[in-house]
Amino acid sequence: MIQNKQIVYPTFITRMFTMILDSTFLMFVAFVLNNVIFQVVFWINKVDNVKALLEVIGEVGFMKIFLVNIMIQLILFCVYVLGFWFYFSATPSQLALGMKILDNDTLQKPTRSQFIIRFFALFLFPISILFTLFTKRKQALHDMISKTVIISR
């Protein structure tokens, strides 16, 4: 267990920086993954020029392609965030900066249900992160909802 006098809470700027790093990495991976998937689709449909590409998009439908893209990104985001939280209690950028997510009361690793609640509460992001500016433990709204706290080691 961690003693209270040793606890350092990451600042608003540090937390924003980790979110930007993780988001940038995820955008890169999603871009590569989408390109691979669409290259396979175009190869299967023997697309070799812009006219053929437009025909395939017309046949498949732009909306279907768009929805597949969104689904891929959501699944990737879910696997990335929850996977790292479940096994390391932090995302890669948080790990690199020595941060860790802990249970608010016990200062131990949170339960999986806390991580899942925290994940869905993340969608309050624009408002949520501003709470770190006004709370003693620098908790965002999603931290308070899931009863977690982030510390710097």
C-alpha cells in the first residue's frame, strides 16, 4: 500500500499530454489498419484506377465503408485502452511517464468493473478532464465516477 505522503498526482497538462500521445498512436494504427483492409477489398474487386474505385464505392456504398471504418476504430480503441488498463493499470503513454491508475480508497489496482465504468465515462472527456483543475487529487470526472485516481510513481 502507498502512504499518502508519497503520493503525487499528475497535473492537467501531464494528463492531456498522455491522452494526446495515446490518441496519436491509435490514429496511426487505425490509419494503417484501414489502409490494409481497403487494399484487400480493392484487390479482391480488382480495382486498378480511380474509375474502378468509384464503382466499388458505389456498389458497396459509402455509408457501409464509413461505418466499417468507425467500427474498426471503436474496437481498436476499446481493446487498446481496456487491455492496457486490465494488465498494466495504465496506457503506454501513462506507463512511460510513470503514471498508474489505482482504486480511490485502497490505492490498489482497480477492479475490472471499475475499469469498464471508467472507460464508458471517458466519453465525457471534454468536460471530464477539466475537473482535474479543481480537485485536490487531480481527478477527472471519469475518475470520480469509477472511484479511481491516477498517481505518478
